[in-house]
Amino acid sequence: GIVLAKRARFNALRPGREVHLPAAYRDIVEALHLLPDDPSLHRVHGTVLALMKRPEDALKAYDAALSGGIDSASLWERGRIRRQLGDRAGASADFARAWRIDPLYRVQLVEKMQR
């Protein structure tokens, strides 16, 4: 399951990813069938769905990741999706919680907003 997730993440994030997203999606879905309770797999699933321009589905995947344990990466990514969907209050809450867990996220947010 973990190997499939790593391959999915690689395919989703590599150059020319539009061509590789269907394979990334298949890999992460298969990985989730093998390890349905692994929060890290749900986070990768959210990333793949977000890149496929499916923000509502990505939000559900990040919710699933966070139901298995709170981590700053999932909070950060869910905050980005919430902001994209117009939920500014939810996004701000996720960013604030991520910052409390890992202050590096504050730096990343400032850099992102300056772009």
C-alpha cells in the first residue's frame, strides 16, 4: 500500500503530471483498499484529487486523513482547499492549527500570499 502511495504521489507531482494523474489516482485508490485506515494515504488521495481539480472530493479525503490523527500537512492542504471553495473561516482555522503544530507553515503561508 505504501509503495503504491509513493508512486501515486510521484506521478501526481512530477513534470507533465496531467498525463500521469490517472495512474496516480488508480494507485492511490488501490493503496486505500489495502490500507483504508492510513491517514497518510488519505492525504495523498487529497493531493491527487486536488490536482485533478476535484476540490470537494479532495476536502473529503483531507477530512479522512485528519480523522486518523491531526498533522500540519493535512491541515495546511485542507485549508488551501477550503479557501479555494470560499470557506475563508475554515481555511483560517486550519492554517492557525497547522501553525501551532509546526511554525514552518506560517512561513509557507506568508510566502504563498506574497506570490
